[in-house]
Amino acid sequence: MRLNSFLKLTPEYRDYVWGGDRLRPGHHPTAEAWVVWEGDRIEGGELAGKTLGEAASQFGIELLGSRVYARTQGRFPLLVKLLDCAQWLSLQVHPNDKQAVELEGAGQFGKTEAWHILDAQPNSKLIAGLKPGTSADVLADAIRNGTVEGLSQYVSVAPGDTVFMPAGTLHALGPGLLVYEVQQSSDLTFRVYDWGRPQTATRRLHIEKSIQVTRPDFTSTVLPMPNCGDGTSDELIRCDYFTLELLSASSHSIELDTKNETFHAVTVIEGEARLQAGDEDVELEKFQTALIPASVGRYQLFPLEKCKALKASG
Ligand SMILES: [Zn+2]
């Protein structure tokens, strides 16, 4: 079979203590929806019930695209989550690819990530790096003593803001935020500080690894919402691991093209949309996601009502 249809993905949910009510009404708390993940199952069509990871190994370059396949040797490289934060998440840091192998062994990957703020209660904040001028020695002492929060760079954010978090950036999401997060698919998170919450088997601090990985000179800036039009695509982030674009449409369609180089992952964040390629189509409601295999090539997004969507590609 040829892979020429959209793959609608069923999210997996994670019900951590800090979650809220906005992702899955009626299930409290729901902290995370994993909307694009190699373990997510495909809804409908010939691949129904298979995971995205299984489809990626079956179809390889057709699904991933030539550029991504050459970089990842067939592994699906991204994870996209929606996070509903009712409390502060732990202060954490991720290694880069080189440190991931040095600290955790061959086959491990680092994690660079980006956040797009979907909703925020007034005065919502997050932590994005360290205060300017923080030295490595002062940082190491503060991580060991549990006082790193005092050195952290707090920033206020509003809906539509985007923040880029390269590996090595100290970070934490604060209460009131609903966030779209795109990241390298990696499990390596080092917990630097957890607001005095008790350390349990699944919520330990990783003091020495955090000291090795956290960059004292990294502070992230907030990128404001672009001036979206009708039928527009605005690039928010481009890095070695992913590109993130904001699609906005109220009456005009948007022409999109994988160019056979990469897959696209389109997640509707406002309104509803229909994707169409030839006689294949799929409708997406708010927070639903379609994976567009690289072999689909050209396709269109039609707004069913005033619509915004985020498109991540590899
Ligand atoms: Zn993180």
C-alpha cells in the first residue's frame, strides 16, 4: 500500500498531581495529553489501531520524509504534548544529544523544546533560565542547597506567546498555564528543584546531573504572537530538531506541502479545520491532531470556523 492519507492520532493522557480540567473535562486532574507520540494509536483507515511508531518503521521514508529519515534512521523524532498546569511543575533541565550519551549511554537523545501558550490566567508566570550574571559556582551551590529558585528568571506570559528552550536551559511551567509543547522525543529529564514536595521513587531530584547540564548563561526570551491574517502561516521557531508554525484562517484556505522531506503534525488550537489532499480528507476539532505523512505532498487546510492550528515538522 502507498501511504497517501492523513493519520488521525488518539492522544494518551497523563494524570499527574499538578494537572487541571481544561484538556479532558470530567477527568480531574488531567495534566498532559500526548497528541503526537510514537506510542499514540492511529484512528480509522487501513492503519487503524497501529501506533505511530509502528507506522514509522513500516513506511520509513514515506512517513518521515527524506530529510528526517536521513537524520533519525527511521525513528519518529518528536513528541507534542498539551499541558494543563494547576500548580508549579518541578524546575528541570534536559541534556543535549552529546550529554545524553555521556550520562545515560548509547542510543539516548537529548531534549530541546518549545512552548506556545494556549491559555493563561492573569499574571501567569514561568521560569526560563537563570538571572543574568549567574556564575557556574553559585549555580552549583544553589542546586545542592535547594535555593536555585532564587536565581531563576521568572517571565510573565500571555496567550499566543512562544518560548524556545534549548537543552541546558533551566525551566518550569507555572500555575494557570495551558501550553502546547513540542520537543525531541526523549525521556531524559533532570529534576533540579521540586518546591519542597516530598521526594518519592518517581519524583526524585537529580542534583549532580543537573549541575553538569544546566547552563548558567542560558535565559530564554518570550516571542510575542505574530500578526496573523486570514489564510496565513507564520514561523514561530526553527531549530535543528523541529520547525513550529502558526496557521491562521477564517475564510481563506492555506496551501501546505511536505515536499517529501518531512512529516507535518497539525494540531487545531482554536475553531475547527478540514485537511484535504486529492479525495482524502480529515476534520479536526479543537485539540485534535493529524499526522501528515511526507508522501502526501501538497494539501490544503480549510477553516470550518475561524481557526488556528500549530504545525510541527521535523
Ligand atoms: Zn522540559
